[in-house]
Amino acid sequence: MMQTKTLFDKVWEKHIVDQIDDKLNMLYIDRHFIHEVTSPQAFSGIEKRGISVFRPKQTIATADHNVPTENQHLEIKEELSRIQVDKLKENCAKHSIDLYGLGNPYNGIVHVIGPELGITQPGMTIVCGDSHTSTHGAFGSIAFGIGTSEVEMVFASQCLMQAKPKRMLIQIDGEQKVGVTAKDIILYVLSRLTSAGAIGYFIEFAGSAIENLSMEGRMTLCNMSIELGARGGMIAPDQTTFDYIKNRQFAPNGDFEQKILEWKQLKTDEGAEFDSSHFFDSTDIEPMITYGTNPGMGIKLTGKIPNKNEKDKYFTKALNYMNLERNKSILGHPIDYIFIGSCTNGRIEDLRDAAKIIKGRKKNPNVKGYIVPGSKQVEEQAIKEGIDLIFKDAGFELRQSGCSACLAMNEDKIPSGAYCVSTSNRNFEGRQGPGARTLLASPLTAAASAINGYITDPREFLI
Amino acid sequence: MSFEKLTQIISTVIPLPIDNVDTDQIIPARFLKSINREGFGDNLFRDWRYDTSNEPIMGFVLNDSQINGKILVAGRNFGCGSSREHAAWAIYDYGIRVVLSTSFADIFKNNALNIGLLPIEVPENFIEKIFDLFAVKKKLNLKVNLQEQQVEIINTDEKVGFDISSYKKNCLLNGIDDIDYLVLKTDRIEEFEQGIK
């Protein structure tokens, strides 16, 4: 009998160059994305060793983490950011790496541009010095974040030393309720499994609820698999995947139909075993929001903050930081900011969702907002569809693309003590600026909350 | 690039009994704007260590002049979040050589091992014992022996073993990194590339 394998096993095994010891594989990397923050030390590392980039055409660069989201045609004001962005330009030129830097029509957040350019494809191994590399798993690739020493390893050899993770299945079946997005699905899974629930695992998401998601939704889901502690998450490619890739800039040349036949093999065999499996019913999932300081601390929008014991030090610390109370509803809590954007929710579908709520309404005067497209292409598409004008009429502004207030490395920061309903991926203390209080939610919820000036169930505007 | 060899560490401990310490706490994103690897230790746990006027926050463990050491003992799921190796650099730059926890985020663990910082996973009761003993007597000495893969509480003679890949162990013991190894393998890599074409 033929051995049954999971999707993950199939892709992993195809990339093993060598077995190093009982734990470590030498793994071949098909695509390597880099950005300005985690690459400079890796470039100087190989230069010190006197070696060059082994396969420069398999590395793709962009500037995203540090970049301002207005006046991108001007020189970057902040000196340290400018030095990093300039250094990236210099390093890419020196090592013959293609750079989609500021001013390039393909510039944008690394995990948005890879897929939209068709660079990300099923069955590949993809790495980047950024934890949200897991996003690319939506295409049935093994994609994961790495540190700078590992960036240097990929430069030097196009390989990494990796222990094979365990395999986890997260299967979600059933129809998605109105007002529920992929963001709500992953926040729900996080609330059930916790932010450490998948340490040591690589996740495969499956089930009818996943199959019904668009590529954008699947990317949101896989993007936040890292927040479960997993190395990454992946979804078997299907017609939705193939249709998305077809005709994109770097989609496979030649016989695309032949390629699809190959990609169709990339699925978990009937009866293949996982090390751990979780099953959820989509009809249990409602719009979600986080109340605490890690993405696992989420509740239904209509729910109450848990009433945990005072002795739970971590929980108490989180609530103190957020200045929220146990056993209270979160709906109606006043907010100061919204952030719509990031590699989690900065794609065109996310802006369309926000526009759906915002159209014909005005934002609450007490709320400030950052609406930031994930890439120049997303920005252009939004303008083409008139979404920028919908935002403008409501009192918002569509900014230029970048990571922005997700991690507040540029000027886009949430002030200390302010509450921000954010479509990004992390609500850690200080993530959006020192003292900032982040509530993670979908673009629908962020937009609805901006209109009312307090945390709002988006279904109020959808029905 | 080689790093300092790590064979045995005998040191007092710095306790950090907090779960889910994320890399944004270890080194906030606004301090990542460097193109060098050094100097991150000054901003280790920046926002827990200093207030907004840059005054030390009393009560945070790194501001207690009585507490120091090369071994950080932390709550579960240490190093979660961002892949920034800067977190491992900051801990190393501060002078810490070993981090003990019940579990580490995968990327942090790899980053640490790649720079000569040893992440050790031990059972929860062992961590609890260290925190309890520390609460009673502030000076607690641990011995970490990498060759024997063992951690010992010197004050009580309690020992526990730990797991590490034999390859990584060898790298740490000899202060060599993966790239030294990988660049010797380029023939094998090219052969692999031919095979997939």
C-alpha cells in the first residue's frame, strides 16, 4: 500500500537536500523575500565572510516596515529609517537582487506583493525575515518567518537547517455567518487554542469554510497562524488558487494547465495522519475582537470579557494595561483610533469591506484613522474603484502603502493610553506605540466602530 | 562567523515569571533601526524597564541592583511574536547566555541557537521551583552543562536534563555557525537543484 502523506509532508520532503542529524534537515528554499529591517546585518555578514549571494534571482526585496505612508516621493525624513531603506537599495544593487522599493509601482508590504505579483506559488518553500511570512501558505506553500542569521544562510546557500515541525489539522466546516470574515475565523481559532496552542506545529487549514474563502481571506487566515505559535499554516491549492495566480506578472510561463495538474497533487492524502487535529463548526463563529495583550485573548463582539481570578497574573496584567474590566461587555466601549491595513488585512477585499460600511456615512469626530493599503497595486485599485473617495467623504484619507501602524516603526503611531480598533495581527503591549491599547478585529468591525466612535458590531450596518 | 563557545555556565539567575513574553517587549520595534548587530542590550525590555521619561521603573527585575546573572528564567511561550533576531541579540548583548522556560516560540529558539544563546526547555515544576527558591533567597545559583545536557540548582542539588539537536550542540560547544557548514555543501546543493529542474 502506498504511504499516505499530508500536504505539508509532500512539500517538505521534496525540499530536503540533506539530513544533518536526527532532528535537522537541510531544506532548500525556493523564494526568499527581504526588507529593510532584518536584512542589513545579513548582507554585512556574508560580506565579512567574503562570499556572495548564492542565488540572487531567488531573492526579492521591498521596503515596507519603515516607510512613511504619505509623501513617498520625498526623501524619508526620519534619519534611521532613511539609512535602512538606502542600505537596502545599496545592498540589492551590489548583489543583483530585484528591489521593489519606494517609487516602484510594485512596492508594498512583502506579504502582499509576493502573492499579487504571482511570485508565491503552490508547493514552494518561501522564507522571509518576518514572522508573517506564513501568509504565503494560503497558496499551498511552506512559508515561514526566519531570523537575520537565517537570512544570511539563505543568501549564502539557498538552504536552511530546520527541524521538521509536527503536523496539525484545523478543520472548519459549515456556512459562514453574515458579518463574519476570515479575520474573525482566525481570532476565533486563537481564542480557542490560545497564542501558544500550536508551538512546534505546522498547520493545515481545511474544511468547507476554508474552501469557500477567497485567496485574500485565506491569506488573512494563514497570516495569523504564527499567532498560534505555529511555524506556519497552509491550505491545499484549488481552482480559487489557480484563478488567482493566472496572468499575474510572475505566474509560471508556458503551459499553465500543465502546472495546474501538478499543483492538484498538492493535497493531503485520504487517511494521512496529523499529530494533532482540531475541528470547528463555522456556524459557531461570530464577529470577534480582542480585549487583552495577545491575539489569543479574543471574544465574540457581543460577549463579555472573561471573569478570571485575580491570581491569574498574566490576565490581570493584560487587563490593567488595557484598562478594561472583567465580566464587562466590550460593545460600546469608546475608541480613539482605527487602523485598517497591514499584511493581515491590507488587501483590496479588506478596503472594499471597510468601504461597504463607510459609504455614505461620516466617521465620528473623536476617532482618528489610518487606512493604509498593503501595496501600490492595492492603492491604485482602490482609487480605480473610487474607494478613496468613499473614505474621503467620510472624513478619512487613503494613505500610501506600507506596514504603518501595525508595528509603528514609521510616524504612524497610536498615542499612549489611546484605544485603537486595528485590523493588524498583534495586540502586544506597545506594539502600535508605547502605551497604545490595541483591539484586533476585522475591517468591517474597525469601520463600523469608526462611524460610531465606540466598539460596534458591524452587522448593525450590514442588515 | 563564529561566536563565543558555550560549554558550561555557572551563574545566578534573573527571574522573569511572566508567560508569553513577546519579542516586542524584549526589544520594541522602534529600536530595530540599526544596520548593526551590537548595542541592543541597552533597550532590552525597554518599556518594562523605563517609563516614558526614560526613568527606570522600580520593581522591574533588571532595575534591581541586587539581581544579575547570565541565566534568564522566564514563563512559558517565551519569545513569541515577531521573528526579529534583534530580540536574541538584545538578550545576548545584555550579558545573558542561557534562557530557561517551559517552552519557546520556534523562531526565537532558532534565532537564539544561531547566535550562541542557549534556550533550554525544562518542566514546569522545575521553573516553579526556581521562582519559589528565588523568592525565599535572592541568590540562586544554577549550573548549565551543555555537554551533559543538564541544568542543576546548585543550592539544592536538583538536576534536570534537556534536549538539543546534536548538530546544534556541537555548534555551540565549538562556537561555529550554520553558514560555515552550509558553504561547504554547495556541491550537494547544486546537485539538488539539477534534480528538481
